[in-house]
Amino acid sequence: MSTLNDTIDENRIIEQLAQELNVRPQQVAATITLLNDGATVPFIARYRKEVTGGLDDTILRNLEVRLVYLRELEERRLAIIRSIEEQGKMTDELLAQINEADAKQRLEDLYAPYKPKRRTRAQIAKEAGLEPLADAILNTVDSDPLTLAAEYINPEHKIEDAKTALDGARDILAERFAENADLLADMREYLQKNAYLYAKVVEGKEQEGDNFRDWFDFSETIRTMPSHRILALLRGRSQGILDLRIGLDPESDILTPHPCVVRISDFLNLDADYQIDANPRGKWLAELSRWTWRVKLLTSFESEIITQLREKAEEDAIAVFAANLKDLLLAAPAGPKAVLGLDPGIRTGVKVAAIDPTGKLLETSTIYPFEPRKDIEGSINTLLGLIAKHQIELIAIGNGTASRETEKLVGDLLKTIPNANVKKIVVSEAGASVYSASELAAQEFPDIDVSLRGAVSIARRLQDPLAELVKIEPKAIGVGQYQHDVNQRELARSLDAVIEDCVNAVGVDVNTASSALLSRVSGLNATLAKNIVAYRDQNGRFENRKKLMDVSRFGAKAFEQAAGFLRINDGDNPLDASAVHPEAYPVVERIIHKLNQDVKSIIGQKDVLKGLSPSEFTDDKFGLPTVKDIFSEIEKPGRDPRPEFKTATFKEGIDTIDDLSTGMILEGVVTNVANFGAFVDIGVHQDGLVHISALSETFVKDPRDVVRVGQTVQVKVIEVDAPRKRIGLTMRLHDEASPVKRGTGEYGARDNRSRTDKPRQQNTSSQGLGAMAAAFAKLKR
């Protein structure tokens, strides 16, 4: 028969995506066409609502990811059909099963019997003529396998006795059963519901693997294991500390016959008898089922299930990282203010950088207020001089080493100039050192010392976190969970998508943006971004969006994708400062004609459109969704989705972990959110943990339902373990402090690369807060 078709069935993909995403096939088809034409998700979500039927960016991102998977699935389906066709083994039934397969695993199960493989023991037995023996035993009720095998003795094929013949028949049937797609599907479903993951310490590794001591004798059902626990166990295995295996519950796992063996026999209708006095055929088939499970299936399923656990855990960890990164990128900007950035240090001094409201570096310096120089007077005079000279409004202090000491110095300084209206703010310096040593930083500041570049980054991230953080490798920002253990390609893809969505949601000032920020705009890349900056440096600022077409290699397609996200403030056309796409300017022309006014007189005026209906201005190209967006932009052009700028105030006199005591109520900033809780900076150089059980008075399923990175929160100190640098916090301010438990193995390792966690039930009572200590061991930053 001939079934070969070398083209991917796009209709199949469209139908499956429509079903998965609960949207109409026409919406999926339209989106795929746009993606195929090079449109980006931000562009489609914002400017092609009529085409997609209003699909939002979340659905579009999911569609984009699943589209890649389903196309790979279709390519694999074609390859498998082609391979089986070439072998001359394709049947109508098999083809139907292959075409119905909706997952890669199902396809591979169906292909397993036909997949070219190394010469197996089963193949050798078939070559020796033992397949008829295997079929005879299988199909002949009340037969004696040993008697049947006596007829297949063949010294020429090294079958010297009946036992050898039976071993060959066993290999043939075991391989046949292990490649039965329906049996595999049944066993897989059974194990996913009932299997346990067991962990044991590798003999002799007890001392070396002390960080994983909570896992030395551990088991839990795979369906209930959270992602961070799985990743901790897998890290223990990768370091050679833990052995992992899959089994049933402890009581069932030691049964003879094993429940999985019985299940195989029952599924295949083998009529195997497990009694000691069973007939010879029943005993032989029972042993065949055991052999199939232990030798053929258990190892395979163990590898497959652990791989699936890892992939799901990585997916969850990447989602946590992406969500935290989004919150961090969309943190409130201080805006165009002159800022003094301080990168604290003890022996090497505090690095200082002054920037103007546009982010331009004005001046740098280094002060030495601490040991060994302890030049407090000189340091204060230098800072006062910079504040006065550059009319500084904000002082950004990095939260690393000597942060609180530097903050106190600045606080004392500001008391001497009470009328200056200068505020000090502690900001995260995560990734600043990575940026300082980067090629981008060297290009921006070729004549500035690496250490001083960090102070510039700290100052700028207060002005505009998004514009500065895009310059830093996302993994260096420190808001991830087990980030080094996950699929790095998928992590990078996910984080890149987050950055792209955030940048385009906010919009970019084309006259001030760095090439790093511009490269994240829809339709642009690193080359075009550099060309824009080069053009700007050579020709001055852009006065309108049309001038972008003069940039080298900036063609019509790039203009279509990027123009709506690029802002030109105080330019020729007020609309160029808004999110209205140039292609929709004719709609605005009709609006202003109706009002009998010009653009400048209506832009930014909240009530100017009262009495007008968006439906009056729709046409064949621009429907109601787009016109409504235009109305919103006219009323509030270039609106920023980020929240209002607010900061936390750390309590005076609480500078180190030794200054803490249980019962203190403090203000802090959420620095990271994991599946098990939130980490909060309270100004003592060590983040405290609010366990998931202490985030709210009510049950919390996902910590991000309660807190986000960058959020200011009030917390109460309930546990302090200074030697281990562990701080337990609660956001339920009535909770009582819990006693610190020492020497119980709860706290895990201090080193981020080897932290683990111990499974505990979430407890909404204050007695359950001891779980916080264990959770400190979960986070991989």
C-alpha cells in the first residue's frame, strides 16, 4: 500500500490548537499566518486584534510554543510513516493509529516494533527459528512449554537443549510485549497515578552528601511532588549522592507477584497462574510477565517517568522565573530625575556615579568612609558636592556588602541638608557586576573603570528598571528557582519572551534608548538597534517616526512591526509619542475632522472624545477594538502600565542579622517568589523567608497570588538563626515566634548550588511556621 505524504497537515495542527486553547480554528489559522509572515506576538496582540479575533498575548504565547511542538510532531509522524512504508510493513490499522496519535510518546510507542535497532536477543532467537515456539506456547492452552521446546533443539544455532529454546521464546515474547503500544499506554497511566519516587543515599556518600540528608531514605507519590522537590532530588542524583528509582507504595512494592507483573499478565490475557502448584504453561507465562516487567519495562519506565518529572519541574521552575522577571522588569520607575548611584564597599571604597534625568553619566568618584581609611568627613564632603553640583534628587544605594553602613552615612548626610528634598533608596544590585564586566558596558563606558560602571547601573535601574535590566543576562538577576538545573534553551526562550512582552508593553523612547533596549522592540534585532543609535549619534534626534526609514536596513517590514512601540516625545506629530500605529493615523484624521480640531489640541485631553462613538470611525481595515485603543491613546498617550513609584523604608538600627529579635515588625521588599514562599529584603544583608503557610490568613495555593517581586510588605520576625543565616518571617502579624530548631537537618545548605528542601504539609497555624527553616534550603537563585 502507498500512504506516503511529505507535507505537514496544517489543518490538523489548527484543529488541535483551537481545541487546546478553546478558541475558533479561524483565529488560530489567522495567527499562524501572521507568525509565518514574521509578525511578533506583541505586534499581533496590539495591532492585529481584528485579524485574530482579539487573542491576548498570553494565548498568543501559548499558541506560538505549542505550534512549534505540533509541527515537530507532524514532522516525526511523516518520518515514521515513511520508515514503516519503506519496510513494507504498513497496514491500514497501523496507519490509522499513527494518524490518531496526539503526542510524541504515543508515536514512539507505535513505532517501537519497526524502529531500526541493534541486533537483540529476540532477533537472534527469531533467526534461530524460535518464533513458532513462542506462538505455540502463547496460543496452546494446557501445553507444557518444555515439551514443546524439545522439538526446537538445533545445535547449528547453538540451541543445545529445551531450556535454551525456551529462553529464546521468552526473549521474543518479552520484546513483543514491551513494544505493545496499548500495553505501554495502560502501564504508563497506571504508574502515573500510583508510582512513588524512592531516594536512597549512595553507599559511602553519607558524609559528602550531608546537604541532602533529608533525602537519604525518602519516598513520595510522583503525582504529589512539587517541582522544587523534584529538582532537589535530581541535583542529589547528578552529584552522585542519591540513587532514585520508581516503584509502587512500600507495601505493594514488596509483593510477589508484583502488582505490575499481574497487571501485564491480565492486560495481555495470558492466563498466567502464580500458584506454586500451577500447570507448567501458567508458571512459564507468569515468569514471562515478571521478566517483561523487571528486564524490559521497569528500567524504561523509570527513565521515562523521571525524565517527565524533570521536564515538568523545569517547566514550573521556568514559569516561576519568568513571572518574577516580569514583575521586576515592570517595577515602578522613579522617572527622569537626577540620581546619585552608590555601589557600597568596605576596603575598596564606595563607588559613586551621578547621572542626569536622561541617564547620561555626569561624574564618578570613589569615597572611603569605612575601614581602613575611615575618611567620613571627606566622603560626606564629596557626596554633598556632587548633590549640589548636579542637583541630585535621588540617591540609589546598592543592597550588597556595606549597604546598611552606606545608607546610614547617607542618612546622616541628608540630615545636614533638610531642605534639599533628596531621598535615599536602597535598590537591588543583582547583576550589576555582570553588566559592569560585559561587552555592552565596555562599549557604553570605554574610559570608565569596571567597578564604577556598577554604580551607574544602580543609579539607572532606579530611574528605569526595565531600560537598565535588559542589559543584563536574565539569569544573573537572581529571581529564579533552581535556574542552573533546568533546560537552558527553554529558560532562555521563556525569559526572552518575557523581556520582549515587557519592553513592548511599556514602549521605548527612540531618542534616548540604548541599543540593548531597542533590540527588544518588536521587529528589531541587535543590528537594527545599533544602526538606530548610530544614526541618532550622527544626525541628532528623530523628530518623527517616518525618519526611522532613513536608518540603514530599516525596511517596511521592520517599520510595520516596530513603529507603534517606538516613542518620539516632543516631535513633529504628538501621535508619535503614543501607541497609535502610524498605519492608523488616518483614523485619527477622521476623528479630528469630526471634532474640527487639530491633533495637538485633543491629545491628552480626557473629555475631548465625549459624545463620540468608536463605531463611527471603523472601516474595512480598522475594527472596533483598534478604534477603542486609539480613543484610549488620545485620552492618555503613551500610558505606562507600570505602577506608581514607592519604596520601602528599612528600620533604623537594624543593620545585620544580629540586630534582629523575634517579634519585630519590619518593612521590606520582596526579592524573590518561589513555589514555597517569598524572600524579603529587610535590610540586614540576608533575605528572610515568608513560608507559603505564613503569607495570608487564608489558604494560599500560589505565593504569587499574594506577593510579587518588588512589592513592599510588612513582616514579623518569627525565627532567627544567625549561625546559619536563616530568618523566618510572617506576613500574618499576629503569629507568635517559633523556637529555632538546631541540629535537626532542617535548614539544608547555605550554598545556593546545593540547597535542598524537606517535604512538609502546609500548616495554616502558627505552629506550622517551623517549615520555614526547611524551605530556606529550596531556593536556587
